[in-house]
Amino acid sequence: MSTRLELARARMQELGLTALLVTHREQCYYLSGFSGSSPTELEAVLVITGDQQLLITDFRYLLQAEEEASAWTLVKVEERLGATIRQVLDELDCTTIGFDPVTVSVSLYQEIGGSDATAPYSLLPAPGLLDRLRMTKDIGELALIRHAVYLTDLAYQQVVTKIASGVTEHELALEAEWVMRQHGATLAFDIIVASGAHSALPHATTGSRTLCAGDLVVLDMGARYAHYCADMTRTFAVAEITPPTAHLYQVCYEAQTTGVRTIRAGMTGREADAQVRDVITSAGYGDYFGHGTGHGVGLEIHEAPRLSRLANDVLPAGATVTIEPGIYLPGVGGVRIEDLCVLTDTGVEVLTTADKPSELPVFG
């Protein structure tokens, strides 16, 4: 944690900031170790200066913060969080305070003095400051991600034994979740089991639909272990294969494995995306691949860097990213194949070990 804090302070200095306000839950954990309890509630705020590190929280979390963030000075919220932050900022000898405009609401910005011309400091947007630091994973982070991947793959191995005509999407999702939770993990996101024409929805909601012979099924899932996430997708057919679905799978497989062979650190996200997208476009399905090729995975299931047509940032070595092309034909079905990988200067290390055959697999 101390190295991360040093890197954050160095970045603050580069940007001319005398303090940094951190309100994003995962960023608070990344820097302090404080984990909170709710993914939706603002439970704690960090204030970092060149020589101080303060964690602001309320009575509910004081003991937890003492245990998890013992190197931080705790400040108890007496009434409102915003009022306490304002008091802390007023007392600090800081003139330029950076904040992430993506995670600070307008109401909190106003409450902490963002619109107050008499405040002794200026609040300056510093988007992505910590996101860039978090892209490159350290040894400890990679170990936790590898274990999350292992549990995800383990769940997949169990799920495929349950596939048969008559089984519902819900039943497969519950089977996968049960395996993950048996081994001390939770869900990184709601499991997607999308069958038949439903599989043409890239982010389908798992439902009560019963699997039928000839269905394409997209299974997208990931375990969260000790705060770190995994993400993988596999596509298969139920009982039998039809020629159109077999062809869709082969094109997607070629695109995904081309990405695994060619993507490396030092490329831009746009260049990495093109390695994969060009294969699908050349096969005539470019209009049916509407999302990016991949995204970073770590404390969040979607984080920097991005592999997409709009991503111009250079991909760093040590980043964990997905490579996940998809083809989605309305009324027919969809195919997506996804591995979680670590970027290196010479290529990628694929972490996902779940079977990925070159031809559409059939179960049930």
C-alpha cells in the first residue's frame, strides 16, 4: 500500500496538486486497504497530501477502518459526510485539491466548497489519476486474479456437465454461482446465460428460458476472490449444431485467437482492437460486432485500459485485460469467446484455462 501511495503522491506533484480527494470505493481500498461493506454507498473518503493521509468515515466503520487501514489517520463523521470533508479541507494547508469528476456528485462538490469563491483552496478535476496507476498489477494482485480465474474455470467445468435440453438458464447460472461460493468467492457480476435467439443480446439477462436442441448458448461469468475479479465467456451448442451457428463460431474463434497471438503491451487500445475486428469485418460480420475487443479487469470487472476503436491510450505491460470478440445476429443467436490475459512486451499470457475448442462445442 505504501508504494501505491508514493506513486499517487508523485502523480499529484506532476499535476501541481497539493492534495487529492478520493471518493471511489475501489480506489479507497487500493490505497488504504479499507474495504467497506456496500458497493453502492459512499462509506469513506480519503484525503492525501504530501505528508498526511486521512480516512474519513462514520461510526459504523471506525473499528473496521482501524483494523484495515492502521497507517491512516481516521476522521469521524459527526453529522454529514460533506460537512466533515469541508472541515478537513479548510484545516489543511492546501491550495489545489484534485478530485475525480466521474465519482464526485454535483451535490458533494457543492457541499465541500467547489462553488464557494471564498474557500481557501481550489477543487481541480483530475480524471483517471488513480486509474492509470491501477492498470499495472503487482505480484500480489496477479496472484489473487489468477485464483479468481481458477475458480471461474472450475465453475465452468461443473456447469457443462449439467447442460441438456430442458435445463433452464437460471439453473446453469445457479450451478456456477454455487461452485464459486463453495470455494470462498462471490460473483464479480451477474452471470449471463443466454440461449437461442436470446444469445444475440451481448449483455442479456439470465432468465427462465429452457434450453432446446440446436440452441447457441453464451455463458459469461467471473468469480470475485479477495476483492479481485475474473471474467470469461464460452459459447456452445445444445445437442446439435446447425451450419450457420458453426460458421459464426469459427469466425469468432479465429478473431479471438488472432488477438491472443498479436496483441501486446505498447500498442494503443485502438490498435489492439483492430487486430481482432479486422478478422470479423473481413468475414462480413463487422456490423454485428458492436462492442470493444476488451477491457481491464482487477478490483472492478470493467476498468482501464480499454481495447476499442476509441481507445488511444498505450497498453502497459502488467495490465490484465479481456480479449472477447462477439458476433450477434438478431433472431438467430450470438457467439462470444473471452479469455482474461496479462499483457507483456512480447504478447499476452492467457490466464483462462477453460477449454476453447476450434469448432463449436456441443453439450447435452
